[in-house]
Amino acid sequence: MAADPTTTPDLGLLRRFVAWLPARVDRRVIAAAWATLIVQVGIVGTGGLVRLTGSGLGCPTWPRCTDESLVPTPEMGIHGIIEFGNRMLTFLLVVVAIAMFLSVVRMRRERRDLFWLSLAIGLYVPLQAIIGGITVLTNLNPYVVGLHYFASVVLVALATVLVQRVYAAPGPRVLAVPAWYAAVTHLTSLLVMVTVVVGILVTGSGPHAGDGGAARNGLNPEFMQHVHSWPAYALLAATLVLLVGVRRTPPRLRLRLWVALLLAVEAAQTVVGLWQSRAGLPVALVNIHMVLAVLLVAAMTAVVLHLKASAQALPDRAAYSGSVRPVHTRR
């Protein structure tokens, strides 16, 4: 019996599509990686807007907006629109994640790093959406809301690694800086993480609960602001050490650029943090502060990643003598 052309898949079209997918890192792969990072940072901004406008329960249930409606109703007003709009952006994250995965699937053997990173991000996105749903179902429990934000922090870090890796040569990498500099860098990254986590607790104790009836975590907001400043100032001091010591690192690593960028984000974060505190925590400044926090994580991740370079490029260069230590990694 002849196959029905209306039900038989067009294998020729499928083959052409597979052949069209990148077989090496090209502009499409780079664009997809940057898009991944941009949308992950962007969703933090829109999620912050939901919380800061008191729209966290604009759609009081999940995954539907109400028990009877998938979308917000006119009676729900602007809060329903804001909350539902943020939920819809999750689909954009899914589309970008799929595009990123498809852009590297043909090179899964040659670039396992890109394949597994894109797969991890793609699987993480729906997990993040589920955590967002739990925040609604728990009536914006401050610790669940904090977990939701922290999940975005992890996604931004993974997306930053992805962007860095599309520019890096495949294969083993070596530590290309003095051991003390690497140690200070990792200490700085720990301070970034502590600063972000304490900042989440500060927000959970403050007035922006996402809804007028949502619970707070019970911590003293004024005291927590002081606690938040301690690791932040230590972070600034550690970054200054990195900036001074970066002159002894190989120029081709471009560490100077990334450390300077890290310091710039910290400076902006400090200014906005002090400003918002003195101005009574206005919505716009708090939202900027939240976005700067994930940009801080991205910048710190970039600094850590630039401690190493391709093993093939470094050992024969005299400039790296005494600072290079082989690190065995899978190809």
C-alpha cells in the first residue's frame, strides 16, 4: 500500500534542516548564547517588577491564572496583567533555550561543553517555572520567593559560562595565573555569593513582599541592611586586590577588562544600594539593584573563567613561565 503523503513526514525537509544546523561555532551559535544570557537577566527585571508592584498574586493560582481562566480577567486589573505577562516570558526563555540546544546539537561530540551547558539550561528553565508556581501556591512565602530569585542567579551564571565557552578554544585548559591570584579570585566569588544571599534575606524582611498580605521572614530589615553591607565591603576590598594584582597576569587573558567590569558593577551596586536605602526603597531603584545583583554574578563568573586558557596556547610562551599548571579536563 502506498504511503499517504499527508501523513508521511518529509524526511528530505528534515535532513535539510539538520544539515542547516551549525556544525561549528559560528555567528548563529554566538548569537544564541548571547540571547540566552540576555533573556535570563531580563526575566530577573520583569520578575522584580512583579514583586515590587505587589503583583505577586495578580494571578492567584498556577499554572492557570485563576481557577476558571487561563488568562487574567478584566476584574483582576493591572496586577493580573503584570503577573501573567511575566509568566508568558517563560515561553521566550524556552524558545531561546531550544534554539541554543539546536545550534550545538550537531557538534555534541566535538563540543561537549556547549552541548551539556545548553542542555542544563534548557532543563533548568522549566524547573525555574515550577519554583515560580510554588511561590504562588505558598502565598509568596519569602523563602520560596528567595529560592526563585536564587534559581535565576544560577541560570545567569550558567549562561555566562556558555557565552565564554563559545569564544574559547575546545580541549584541555590550564591555570594561567599565579596560584595566589586564583585563590583571591575564588575568595572574591565566595563573597559575591554571600552578598547575594544576604541581599535576598534583606529583601525578604523589607516592605516589598509581592503582595500586601504576603508574610515577611521576620528578620529586622534595618539590622539586615547592616549585615548585607559587611560582605559587600569585603567584596569591594578583594576586588581592589584583584585589580592591583592583575598586572602580573598574562595580557591575553583579558583579565584586566573583566576585573575592571566587576569593579564597575560593584560601584554601581553600592551607589544604588545606598541611594535606595536613603530614598525609602523606591520601586525603580530596588529593581535596578536586583538586576545589578545578577550582573555582578555574571561579571564574577567571567573573571573566574578567565583564570584559565587553552593548554595548546600557553606552555610555549615565556610570559607564562612559573604560572601555568596543567588542568586535565575532558574534551
